Amino acid sequence: MSQRELAKIHIEVLIRLAEKVEKDLKEAYERIPAYFSAKPYIHRALRNVENMRKIIRELDSFISSHKG
């Protein structure tokens, strides 16, 4: 297996993990009452995961567009 193929597999796994964490955070955010003090932290974590997923997808696109 080439380095490029291994990188693609790692990126695919990272994307799936980020999507799972994002789904879990969205569910937690929706279930927690507004007065719960951790809600802003969950919202911040959700935004961070969304940004991480975007970066991973950009990296995936970059790797896919460059022949190794």
C-alpha cells in the first residue's frame, strides 16, 4: 500500500469520526435545556468539529488532485 493510499484511508476515517462526533454534539446540544451551563461549551465544540471536518475534506481534495 502506497503512502498516498494510506493517507486517503486515514482521511476517510477522520471524516467519519468527525461526522459522528458532530452528530453526537448536535444531539447533546438539542437535548440540553437552555439554562444548563455547559450548553455554550457544547456549541463551541460543535463549531470546532464542523471546522475540523471542513479542513479534513479540503486536505482530502488536495491529496486527490495531486498525483504522487
